[in-house]
Amino acid sequence: MTEGSTRVAVVGIGYWGPNILRSLLSSSRCCVAWACDQKPGRLKFIKENFPTVPITDDYREVIEDPSVKAIFLATPVSTHYDLARAALEADKHVFIEKPLTVNTTLGRNLVGLAHDKGKILFSGHVFVYHPAVTAMKRIIKEGKLGRFCYVESSRVNSGPPATEVDVLWDLAAHDVSIVLHLLEMSPVEVSAHAARYLHSRLWDVAFIRLRFTGGIFSEHHISWLSPQKTRRFSVYGSEGSMIFDDTAEKEKLRVFGRGIDTRIGNTDTDAKELFYAPGQVSVLELPAEQPLLLECEHFLDCISNGVNPITDGRLGLAVTEVLEAAKHSADMQSSPVEIHELSLASHNS
């Protein structure tokens, strides 16, 4: 442990927890004081793979340790509220892996409690920290795409063997967090077309549409039925577009200038070739940085410097609002659902 590093604990060593633990162990900004899980098999996994990390199956031991300043929660979403509330009441900063909570009421309670306690509530939306998303945000801020028009994304793969949440809360959370981060505002209306094919209770395929003020909209395709993993996120503006393909080995982010179309304004007297094509294409060189490590270190930096995170509790709440509205829409045969409480209204003020 280096001087000034923050003592932290990781709670939940299932699918994603070990990745968080590895990232924290590689960081000089913290010392892992505990790894906690209730399942004996997961504790054995920690012993075998992270032998230097103290383990416990008792969450109370973690939150009662006065040396622990921050807790990383990578547990099922149904446990997030109770575990995070206990940690905040014990004066710990809290990182919650997405989604924040199972509904907006509980999320709003956590945001309020963190504010009252003067603690950081961090929403674990890892794709916001991807270098490609950082570059897209910069390009939009610089106005290189012109007027923002719309977004579309596709995030599909084979489904998880066991889950307590549907495809909306599993996959859509990523793309919703990206679009809210890029636009810096919440939608005013959400609709979702969803279906159950392989799961009797859970939506496993969906098409989500978000409508924003100013005529902007986004559409997101998510599915657990695809044998091929797809991670594509596209942004379109009046003067150009961007395509982020996270499954590409190279050229993950391409930026296109405004397209060329010689058919526009053509008359019968013009003797020219008729065609349309994309404008100039640029491939952005992205730094070879791991989004999860960037995310974890941003949380630690925010604790050290007392600043608000990029993905704070309000962003997590805004994503939860959209997911909750999408589920309501799907449950009501795709009827649009209005969002009246805009969680991001003052997020960037």
C-alpha cells in the first residue's frame, strides 16, 4: 500500500467482480482491504486467484471496518439498494455496478442519502470510460458533426445462462448510458418493442426508441438470441457521422464527413456521373487503455479530490428511469411512456 492510497473493498465476486478486483490490484491508488462474497465457491476462487486479498462472507465485517473508505458493489441488482444504503450510512463512498437499482424510487433514495452524507455515489457504466466514447464526446463538443441528429446501436449476443434481469436491464443499460452521456440530457419519451422467445418470464429481444427535445432520437437493438457478438454504436449529425465498433480488432472508431450525392440538383442537361458516397473517412487512433481501469481510477480520484464523477448517482438514476420506462412500454404492447422527471436536467450545470 502506497502512502495516501485508499483502502477499498469489493463485494460480489461473481462474473464481473473479479474484473474489478484485478483492476484495483493493478492500481497504485488503492489497497484492497477485503473481498466479500456469501458463496463458498467464490471465496475459494478468491483464495486461489488472489491469495493476498483478505476474504469474508460477512458484509457487516466490511462496513464496520473503519479503515475502508470505499466499497465496490458487483452483486445482483436486487441487492444494490440495501447494500449501498448500509455502506453510505457507515460513511463509505460507494461504487455500484450497473444498473443502479431495480427502480427509480430506490435510486432516488440512494442519490439523496449520498448527498446528505457527503459521500460519492458512483454508477458503474464502464462504456462511458471507453476511449472511443471519450473521443466521440470530444468530437461532438467541437461541433465537427454539425447539428446532432440521431443515434442507433446494436448490442447482441447469446444470453446468460441465469439472470434475474431481462435483456433491457442487462444490455440496454450500456447504450442508454452512452447516449445520455453524449447528449447530456434525458429523453422525454421512451418506447420499446420486446418479445420473449427463449425465456418464459424475461424479455430477451427488444428495440428501444428514445425521443429527446430538439427533434433528436435514438434507437437501440438488443438481443440474447444472436450467436454472434455485436457491439456497434453510431452517431449522426448534419455534417458527418461516427461509427464505434467495439468488436473490431482495428479501426474501432471511424469518423465520416458529410456524404457526396451528385444526384442532388441534377437536371436533364447535366452530363455527369450520378452517384452517392460517404465523405472523407478518418480512423481515430485510440489510446490502449482499459475502460474498467479508467473507471475505477476515476472513482478513486474523485474520492481523493472531492469532485463529482462523470457517472455519478444522477446519471445512474437517469439510466434507471429510461430502463424502467422501456419495461413499462414493453409490458403495455409498446405504448410510449413519457419521462417527466429529468434526472440529468442539472447534471452538467
